[in-house]
Amino acid sequence: MSGRIWLVVPAAGQGRRMGADRPKQYLPLAGRPLLVRTLTRLHEALPGARLCLCLDPDDHHFDPAWVPFAHWRRTPGGAERVDSVANALDGIAPDAADDDLVLVHDVARPCVTVGDLKRLVAAIADDPVGGLLATPVADTMKRDDGAGRVRATESRDGLWHALTPQGFRFGLLRRALNEALARGLRVTDEASAVEVVGLAPQLVAGRRDNLKITHPEDLALAELVLSAQESAHELAAQAASSTPEAPPRGANSA
């Protein structure tokens, strides 16, 4: 299989639920635009990947200087996320091989860790289908009756929250998305499109702090997560640097 990795980041949404004066990907998060935080984290884990950034054709907020990747391109976003991803795959088609790995990541997930990104790539490197980061459901699940009351309590056994990135081979993902769209099916993520063609993506356990910024309060929570992650990284680095070196093999004790 090819060792080439493509990153597709849909960033054409308007984020109306945020109630802000600009799309949420440009709102400040710990002093930098959310989009910058997400791209920086992806680059830390996969600096050699090729980026395809899906943006609204009329987007005047974007600054190309924010992109840390050496190889990247911009493609037009669509009406829905799935349309943006399909546009991205069409855009890279002249340069992508069928067995190139494509990772699709939500721009609104800036807290994905380098460890999770590398673990996902390792887990699906030789998987014939591909897979996604996900976390087992921990909360009690309720189904409503359509009028704001509980109709039933659902078993959470075997249920997972789908996260991103989600990674599949270029040829497979493009075929799956095209088939799902042609059949008029609602595609909420790449894995659901792959399921349409009869395949079962791998669930790769990820961290629960890979949250998606959707509502205004999520920004404050993401700042706390990023701060905690940075502190943990600094502590780990300090511990590694303070670990005494082992004496040479065969050295005499004092």
C-alpha cells in the first residue's frame, strides 16, 4: 500500500449555532483562530501529509499564512459536510492513488492529540477497510417521545461516539461517497458512507477530550482541555529529561 497520507479538513461551515460575527473556525481559541489550532495539531502529528482544506468560495477570513503544511490546496466547500469532502476528493483525484490513505478531520476538533492521530494511522495502515477514532458511550441513553419526554431508556452496550479523524483509502472512500450520494442517503460521516457499500470500519479507541466545538460554551471547555494537555506534555518532558542515565554495561560500582 502507498505510504502517502492526505488530510481533508472541511472548514466551510457558517457555525450559526455559535451566534458569532464570523464562522466558528475563525473564533479565537487560546489566542489563535480555532482553524489554526486544528491545523497545528494535525501538523505536529503528520508533518509530511498533504492537506486539502475545504473553504467557502466567498470566505474572506482565511489567511494562507496560517497553513503549516508544505503541500496543501484549497477546494470549495459544499452545502453539507459530505459535499465538501466529495469536492476535496475530486480535487485531489489527479494526484492521489487509490491506495493513498485519506484522513478526514473536523476543523472544530482542535483538541485531538498527537498520540491519537498516530495511533489511528498505525491501526489502519494495513486494514483493508479503514477506521475512525471513537469512544464507547458512557452515559445512560434516553430516547424521547417527540414531545420532550422520555419514551425509553436504550442500552448503551456496543454503542460508540464517532470522532474524527476517519481514515480510508482514497479509491474506497470516493466510491462509497459517490454511491451514498447517488442513492440520496444522508451521510453524517465518512464511516457511514463506507457502511453503505457493505464494509465495517474499524473502531479505534480515542480520548474523550477530542471534543467538537459546536456551542459557545465549548470554546471555554476547549481552552481548558488544551491547557491541561500542554501541562501534561510539559510534565512528561521534564520527567524524561530528569531521568538519570543508566550506567554503562559492565561499569563497576563505587
